[in-house]
Amino acid sequence: MSDPLDDRRARRVRVRSTDPAPPAGPGAPALLPDPAPSGTTARPPRAVEAGDDVTVYARSLARAQLRLALACAGTFLVAVLLLALLVTTTSALDEVVVAGVPLPWLVHAYGFYPVIVAFAVVFAVAAARNERRFRALAEPDDAPGEQTAEDA
């Protein structure tokens, strides 16, 4: 007996856009077809070497953002673990009661939110700085006499 789910998987068809490729402008890399060896499916077009500097900058930005995300996540986990360890190992905090609730409970309930907000702000500022650096490298400089909206 045939499984209907297997029948649907066997009939899947890859859908591709029927739109023509965008024209290569002066700043855009031209796309060339990459000839596929006989007996294989066609590969997507590859960029001409003229746009490789932008590709290198984009990959560098992606690596920088990944490093930032991993650093923030790792540091956040360490900070949360240290806060939890501090609350659970300090017996003097068990005696402090605020509005009938022990202090360790309040710290566990509300103490992590400021840590989360602080790490979110640090990450957002650092990610924006990375992207500004990328734009400064990837975009051409303005003409000497021109003034942009950001400068005004």
C-alpha cells in the first residue's frame, strides 16, 4: 500500500521565477551563466570578478555580525549563570524579605530583565556600527562638494 505523503513528495516540482534577470548596472556585478557538466542540472549564475570586493565586504560583515552574536550570547549566558549562582549560594539573601516575598524570588522573577535589556542595547549598537563600517567600505565616496542628508 502506498503512503499518500510519499506520493506528494515524489511529485514535488522546483518553481523558479519567470522574471528576467535584472540588468547589470555600473555598480552591480554582471552575471554569467555557469555551464553545467553534461547530465547535471543547471547551476545558478555566478558573479563576475568585478563585484568581488563587495562580496568580500559582505562576507566580512556576515562574519563580524556572527562573531558579535556569539560573543553577546556567550557573555549573556555567563552573566545569567553568575547571577543565578549568586542568588542560590548567598544564604544572607534568604533572610531579606520585600513585601512578604523573599529577595531571591524577586531577583529570579525580575532581576534578569535589566540584564536582557543591557545586552540587547549593546548588541544593537555594535551591529549598527558594523553595518556603518560596511557601508563606508562598500559604497562609493560622495563627490567633494556634495552634502548628504546625514551631513545636514
